[in-house]
Amino acid sequence: MEKSYCPIDTFTNVIKGKRKGTIILHLFQGTKRYHELAKLITDISDRMLTKQLKELKDDGLITRTIFPEVPPRVEYNLTALGKTIQPVLKAMYKGGLLFEKEITATPKKSIQI
């Protein structure tokens, strides 16, 4: 996590990325294993999901617990810091719904050249 000029930039830099907000929202519901997240987020590659989980872990928003079993079991949870951003992400989710509603309600205007 790197500090930016503005705290809003710091926040968005931490949660921006391919489905980081979605990963966090799913983890608000409780512990998830990798394959559970992959099933919930269908439009992300394994490579990208792994990358985003690593970045969220490095930024202190999630924990990754490996259980010494065969095959190894890996679980992801939100940290205390990760849990504190729930109100912000819920507000962003609601804002996204409003924008989607507006996008579908407003017909696209074609540009005349």
C-alpha cells in the first residue's frame, strides 16, 4: 500500500484492479476457498484472480491460510482493515446500480459526422 497525494487516491489505488472490489464483497459473506471465488467471479482468469488475491494480501486487506493437507487447502478471509471498508464498498455498489439504471434508461445518441 502506497500513500498518495490524496487519501481518495490511496483508497482507489488499493482497491482498483480486476475484480478486487468484487472479491472483497464476496469475502464479507465469510471465508472462501480459491475455487469458490473462481466460481463466483466467472469473468476473471486464474492468473488474474491469483494476482489480485496476492495484492489484496500484500495490502493487508485479506489473509491467506494454508492448511497442511493433501491436497493443500487454502482459505481467504478479510482482515480487520478489510472489514472496515465495507460501508464504502456497499455505497459504491449502490452507486453502480444507480449508474446502470441510468445507462439502460437513457437511449444512446449517435454522433452525426
